Amino acid sequence: MLTDTPAYPLWERIGVRHHHGIDVPLFSLHSEQSCGIGEFLDLIPMIDWCSTIHFDIIQLLPLNDSGLDPSPYNALSAYALNPIHLSLAALPHLDRHPDLISQIEQLHKLCEPQKIPYHQVRDGKDNILRQYYNLEGQAILSSHDFHRFVNGCPWLREYALFKALKIQYGWISWEDWPEEFRHPTSMTMNTLYTHFSKEIDRHCVIQYLCCMQLESVKQHAAERGIFLMGDIPILISRDSADVWLHGDLFNLDYAAGAPPDFYNADGQKWGFPLYRWDIMAQDGYRWWKDRLAFAGRFYHLYRIDHVIGFFRIWAVDHNAKTGKEGKFIPEDRSTWLAHGEKLLRMLLASSSMLPVAEDLGDVPDVVRPCLQALGICGTKVMRWERRWKEDRGFISPEDYPVISMTTVSTHDSETVSLWWKEHPDEAEEYAKHVGWFYTPVFSREYLREILWDSHHTGSLLHVNLLQEYLALVPGLTWTALEDERINLPGVILESNWAYRFRPSVEEIASNTALTSFMQSILI
């Protein structure tokens, strides 16, 4: 069946076989070299460890520059990487600057708090990068590799100017900038490029350094037989360089969201603008193709966030207070299948990366058959895989479709152990389904069983959050189950996107008990 799908050539690149992996938010890592948050080169020892335990996928959350916002899903650019993840200890010619080395060593102390002090880390790294640029920037700007990088990134100067203006105006939205800068003419743009040339050069150099490091990570992964899975959010921030300078591609009259449901009577209003798909179609979806081409420099696969939005999306008036006052676009349900299939075929034809769809929530009936026909994996969260419209019974893991990815949790959900604690009725039903004796406390034995099951389903892909495996070994997770959660959607909390793994990368890779557990899960 897979051989007859449009995605089959992409499957051949990674191999049509069972793949096993870990889901690792980069910001959650810390190593002996990192400065308060996970860095690009922290992935190198994770890659080596995955090779040892015979896992071959590392899934990441988005790595785009999100400015002051710790959420990786609210990016300033569809392309630019977040400098907060730059590995400072590996900067070129750092050995010439002992004072910077000392400052970097001091910044390492920010790895000690349980929660990531995002803004403190960001300010500290930005300060060091400014000093580094003043010392080494001119040499990088004149290098052949830098010029080749700039020539391959047509979005780069626009992003760098946008960020320079954001800083100039205290990070307020571009919609609150002076009128002449909100919708600049080409003459105004040239004036701005000249006026901010030094800042633009600095941001371009930082992006060059970020991309060189992440490309080296991908190269190392390829050498070890590991595939990196990126994350392409379907939506882009209203306050982004893309929307600022390419506003014709976006519908700012509406904000994307979700209709009212059992969990949220007011619905949801996310604030992200909608796409003008008809306008995008006029140049063959160039924006999307360029976006995927750049991501392909770093990843072998990618997660399509909220794939349902390609078929239809809940549109809320920009001025509405809640998500109640919305409608689906397209409004005609009979067009949803053709609309989504056309866009997904475009994505498949535009990149060598294999897409994996996030198809969770209230999914229209047309979506999953379409994904199967195209050869795109949907996501199977084991505790949610039930016959909801029939007897609510759990679907047996061996019956999951081959073209799917199995997982036990997501970055937006509770870990399995926390779910067991907070939803005892569901947990008891699950225990009955698998033949366990239900107890209020989720044992490590049960955790190992459900993780083993997740790697032996009918799916070709099997990927779980790293903290699910860490919980198999005493002392590798935080004492409170709630502290192992990455994000609680729909609410603003300081704990969101601040999760840090308790052990360092080095401690994870050297823990023999964990390694033994991981290897046994695949047997």
C-alpha cells in the first residue's frame, strides 16, 4: 500500500521499516558546556547515545527565533533559528578571547535552576554574542563561507532588518511602529537597510553561526544513522518578519483558533493570521517551498503541526474577544478534502523530508483517509486511541495502521504517569483493557510495559518524550509529576516551555540502567 503513495520516495530515504525514537525539546537539555538552556551541539552526545541504544529518530520542537517569547510556536520568522540555542563554547576562534571564555563559564551556572530562566539566559547570551561580534564579526563577514550562506538565504536581510527594528522600538509589534515603517516602500526599505546596516550584519552573522552548528549536527546524525525530525508549525506569528513584509499572503482580518468544545466552552483564539491560499497559489506556493527547503538543511523528517488546518481552519474575527465567534474556512465542507489534499501534495513534492502529521483533536472524517492515501503518518497517542463513536473501547496497538506514528504522550499533554494520577477513571479503563490490576499509583513496571507496547504496535514510527523513559530509573525525573510537563495549552504559565531534564546529557548517556532499559524495550 505504501509503495503506491506520493510519499513513498521520501520513505525510501529513511527506509521502509520500523523506526524508534525520542522526542527531545532542545531547550530542555543541558550539558557540561551549555549556558542555561539546551544548545545545538548538545544534540551530538544525544545522537551518539541513540546509536548505542539502537534508536534512530530524534524529534525536536521548532527551533525558530521567537524573540522574547519562550514558546517555540510563536516565531519571529519562518526561517531564522533561535540564537538562544547557539553553543557559545564552540564559537570560532574563542580561544583568542579568555575574557569571553570566563563569561561563558559563569553563564553555565544558569543550568542549575530546575526551570529554565529563559529571559536571563537570553540576555546573558545576547551580551556575549555582541562582544564576540565586535571582536570576530568583520573576519566572518569577509569570509567566503559567509557570503555563500547569505546568497542562499533570500529571507535573511529582511529578517535581520525586522529584528533590528524590533529592538529599536522596544520589541513592540510592527503594527505599532511609525506609519512609514509599517508598510515600507522599496525606497524606505533601502533607507532602513543603510541606517541599520551594522545591526543587520550582526544578526546575519549570528544566523550564519547557528546554521553552521545545526548543519554539523545533521551531518553527525547522518554519519551515525540517526534521523532528525523537525517541527513545522502550520501558522506563523502575526508579529513576524514574514507577515510584516509579505502581508498579501496573510489574512489579518481573522485569527486562527478552535471552536467551542467539551473542554472549552468559549472556544480558542490563538491570534495567528490565516493564509490567503488563493494568493499563495499564484506563485506556486513559493513561501511554503522556500520554508521547507531551508528546513531541509537541518532535518530528515518533519512534524506538520495541526495538519487539520490545511483542510479547514477555525477563523475568529480579529477583534472578537473569544473563540466562540468564528467559522470554518473554507465554509463549504464539501471542499475540505480537495483543499487539504492539494496542499499536502504540494508539501510532498516540495521537499526531500518525510512529513509526519499531528492529526489530534476533533478531526474531520476526510483527514485520516487522505493522509493514508498520501503515505503521511498520522499520530496515535495510545490512551486516546479508542472507538469513541462506538463502545469507547481502546483500539489494540497491533491494529494501528502501518502508516502512523505511535506515542504515549505529547509536549502538550501530561506524561503517562501524570495522566494516570489526574484521570483515574480513564486509567482504570486502560488497566482493564490491557489486563492490569488497577492501582492509583502508576508503577515503573506498568510504565515499562506501556513503553514496550508503544514500540511494538502496527505503526512504522514509534517516538516518545525522553522524560517518559527517564522515569524508568529512580532519580532521573523531578519528584513532582507535574514538573515533568512541558506545556499546558490555553493558559499562560511561567512553567510553560521552561521544562528542563533533571540529568545532564552526559548523565543520560552514561547511565547504564537507563541504557539497558532502552535497549530491552526494543526486544
